[in-house]
Amino acid sequence: MMSKQFAVTDDSVVVVIGSGAGGGVLANELAQRGHDVVCLEAGRRLAPEDIVNNEAEMFGKLTWLDPRIGSGQAISQFPVWTCKTVGGTTTHWTASCPRLQAHEFQARSTYGKIADTTLVDWPIDLQELNPYYGLAEDRMGVTGTHGIPRLPGNNNYKVLAAGARKLGYTQVDTNNVAINSRPRDGRPACLQTGFCTSGCVVQAKWSTLYTEIPRAERTGHFELRPESMAVAIGHDGQGRVNEVRYLDSNGQLTTQKARAVCVAGNAVETTRLLLNSRSDRFPQGLANSSDQIGRNYMRHFIAGVVGEMPGAVNLHRGAHQAGIVKDERVNDPKRGFVGGILMLTVPFAPEIFAKFLYPGGWGKEVARTLENYDHLAALLLHGEDLPQATNRITLHAQRKDGYGLPVPVVHYQEHPNTSRMKAYALEKGKAVYRVLKAKKVHTMVDVFPATHNMGTARMGKDPSTSVCNSWGQTHDIPNLFVADGSLFPTVGCENPTLTIVALVLRQADYLSGLLNHGEI
Amino acid sequence: MRGHGKSDMRSSRRDFLAFSRLLFMGASALVLCPLSLNADNIEALDLETIDPSTGLLLAQVCRLLFPHENLQESVYLDVVRDIDANIAANDHAGTLLKQAASILNREIGGDWINATVAQQLAVLESQQQSEWFNYLRERTIESLYRNPLVWKLVGYQGSSIEHGGYLHRGFADIDWL
């Protein structure tokens, strides 16, 4: 069936910008309820045969490669690793789906006042989000929920679990992942191909590319426009948004009229679009009367630990993050920091080890380690990062990208709390492999671009210190919404996608109500 | 592209050789032999931009950066071919390569390629902060560690979907824990 097509002059449509975890789910949910939606996606739509088991090739097909500038401790040429393709980062993600913990919604109340942070509580608590977490897990087929069995553990998991248990950890399992452990929802079970982050050939891993998007198309209320790069959102005389200007697949500037606009471009692009939408009425960009757009940029600290084990591991075989240790995710200030830490399995291909095991390294010792590839076990540590007003995404004053848009600048400096947490986490991670008699243990620290990007249009009750209310509706403009990780007031230590999906399902309820009652 | 069928046999033999050598000599005893390639091998690559003597020098630089004793040297020629393709589309990279050759020769006071491996290494070490060095390190990694012959050597198995993934092929076969 041909999907519906809407006229660019049709001002009754909701325009959703982005087709990933936020945009893809929100657009489908609205379409299912009979609201007409145009979804603008900057990337192209890959066909099943475009997805192959080759990391380098898929990196080129999935990644947002237009220039971004990192400053401070952000990687200078490639500060964030996000996707530019239909499905957004749900093509690349590892499908790790832990929920945030209750205390992480009350970070300010739990952690207290911490210097040089803009720490706040969320405007909602876990209890409020729990029903939507349940809906999200069911929709995405998250293992260990709704009677869905967990995945079997691979070799890399077995090493992590054995080491962790020897250290006395008890919360060790194959994680809650949005990867089918048995056929479900028209998609097959995981074959343990080992290429989660390259797009799942099997489609066992949930991605909006082959779930939400085609379902939305079948409603007759949804049109996807791939290779459509939003450049600015326009507004009417009352200060309500009423159109989105975008460059279409031929580079032609086009204007789509809109009844409401939802921005789900991942933190960097959401920030850029809102800041770039300047007018006489909104000289600082849209929804930015608080000057908070782009501020409070958070990522998780991410570090790898790699053990050269006494026997073969073959860590490249199997689902990437079906392995987790949760004991360290509590808030225990006696450790010398606030917030928690997760340990997750992670595999890397030889190229990534060559680049990062010995940063800048070369020579015999590096080659020797790489020849020991099949004996390597690896885990990833991530921990809560605290909001700081000065960690910020801005637009470069002169540099433009291929679209003629100002290049985003991502500035990040680690808070001392994060530095202490990282040092603690690395010691614990190394201990996991040492206790199993690893011959050598390596760490990969401060080498990865940020994949979890959050906080730059945060929710809050106070319009002077936040951008959106708890529904993701901007305080300044009632028919402008944000629908991605930018909403997070704080980030906990868990992978963000499940929480993004839960938040946009809640947003869809609210927005649908407003549309039905003619309030926007 | 790189004649997988034939090289599979060759590389399993190399794996065996690698294994026995490690067994009898111990990894630390491995000494890198001088490069056995010559300018004729480079000429045969029919490179677009890189001249044969620079090509030979690059092959040896790449080999010293990531020295895999039991890898056929032609794999390092593949790296040179990939660098050639990269600089065809990148003027700045071409400049970096010219710098690399002239600095290496200048530092050795003659032809770097004819120096001993120890001398060659000493010069490389003195240059490891330079832009050209990092360019070559990155290019070498992105060529070498995407090469199926190298994957085979280190034990990375590449694409698995055509074999049904690892669900029935050892994703959980660990036996030493």
C-alpha cells in the first residue's frame, strides 16, 4: 500500500522531526489515534538488504557524519555518535533497556546541593512513569518483562558474570533488552550474530525502522519524508509555530505547514534546530526565553575495561549488551561520589581495539595484544553525569555544514563527581577480570564519542530554569514539543532509550487529548 | 576482492606457523625481519598518486606500526593501495605523505628504507606526535583491521549471518571458566 501523502500547504498535520526512538514512536502513536502526521527525517531509508554484517560499511550508512565540533573534553572532530537514517539511533543501539530507579527521578533531593551543578528533581516520579515503562517494554519486546524470557548469555557474559560473582556481586543477569528471545510481534528471535550496533539483519532487535514506521504508514495518517533536513521552525503572529522549513532530498527548500511541531532530532540536532529558528519575536531561538536550550548537556561517562583472559572468549559472538551487573547502580555517597554505575558486556571489532586499547599506540606490544583478540573479554562502564549550565551545545559563529547550517559546537567538561565515580568504576571493572586471572587488563577511557546525549531542553516546573513541562511541551509555545533525550532533567546511569519511549508515549496521550479538544 | 578461497588455506597454515612459533620461542623473542618487498612490488600495484619508492617506504612504516610477523607482506601493500585511494581525494593527505618521506629520510641522513629496523624504529618514535604519523596510523588501522586476512589471523570471524549467526556456532562455548 502506498502511504498517505500530505500537501505542504496542509496546516492540519502534526510535523514530527526525527524518526528514531522519540520521533518514530510518537509519530506512530499519533497516527494510530487518527491524527495526521508528516515525519521529516534527515537520513535515508535503508532497505533490509542494505543492512549487512560489516561494521565499517554500516558505520558509513548509519552515522551522522556532517561536521560537529567538540570543545573541552568532548572529542574534537566527532564529539557525539548519533545516526542519520530512518530509525535514527534505534538502528545502532544495543537495545539495553533498564528502567531508571526511583531515586534517580529525585536527584536533587537525594544527592543534595552539589557545587557547580544545576541539579534538579524531575517534574514526575517513577510511579508516574511506571505505566508508560510497562507500555514501552511491551511494545519493544523487552526481555525479562511481560513474561518474555531473557536471552541466553554469550561467552563475554559468562566471563563478566563469573568475575562479578567472585567479587560478591549478586545482581547479575543477561539484562533487559529489546531483542526477541523468541519470535514475537512478527519478528524472529535473536541469532546471536554479534552485529547489534550495525543494524540488526535479523530484525530481532527493536528498531522503529521496521516496527513503528511501517505500522504508522498502514494507518493512512502518516507520511515519512526521508532525506528531509529541517532547517527552521516558523511561527505566526500569536507566537504559535505553524510551519517547518526543510531541505528536501533534492536540496530544495520546502515549507510544510503544521498544526503542531514535535522535535526529536537527538540532543545536538534538536538544539541546533531550535537555536536556528530565530525571529524578531524569538531572537534567542524558539522556546528559549529561559536561555536553557543547549545547556545542561549530559552524557554518561563511558569507559571500557578489557581483559586478556587465560582462555578463548570470542567476545564478538552474540548480542552486545545482553549482560549486566547492577550492584553498583545504587546511590552510596560513602564511595566518594553520588549516583550509580552500570557494568555491561560489550564487544569490539579488531579495528576499535587497534584505535583505542593503546590510544595513539603502535608497535609490537599493540600487535601482540590484537593477535590475542580471541582471548579478550570486555565490559563497558557507565555512570550518572550531573547537569552543568556550562556544558552546552551552541552554534558556531562562522562555520557552516553542507546544508549551509551553522555547525554545532558540543562543549563538555567533566564534573569532579564524575571523575571520582569513573576512577572507582574502573577499579571495580578491572577487578572483574583480575579475579579470573587475566594476564593483562586494559582500560579505554575518554576515547569514545558520546552516544547518550541528554538534557539540552530539560523538563521542569519552573519556566525560568527549564524548557519543557513534564509532557515535553515547551513552556513558551504550547504547540511546540520536544520528544527525545533532550528532555531529561538528570540522567541516572541507565541507557536512555527505554525512558525516551516511555516519555513520548506519555506525551502522545497528552498531545492527542489537546488535538482532540481543539486546544492546539 | 582479495581472493578469499585461496588465502583461507594459506592463512590457516600461517595460523599454525604462528602458533608453533609462539609455542617454541615465546612472544617476546619475536624479532621483526627486514622487509622483503621491493619497488617492483609497489610498481605492480599501479598506484595513482604514490611513486614506487614512497610506496615501499610506506609499506615498511605500516608494517612497523602494526607488525604481524605471520601476516603475508602483501597485506601491507593493500594498506598502501588504500592510502593511495585516500589521498587521491584529499590534497592535504598528499602533503602529509610527502612530509613523511622527506622527514624520515632526513632524520636517517640517507634512505630510511635501507636503514636497520632498529634505526627505522628510532626515527618513527621521534615522530609519533606529528600529524603525518597520526594520519598514517589511522589509515593503517582502517585498512589493516578491516582486511579479512588480518581478521583470520587475530580470530575475528566477520560476517556471521550467512552461517546463521552464532546461536548454534559457539556463542556460549566457553570451557575454561
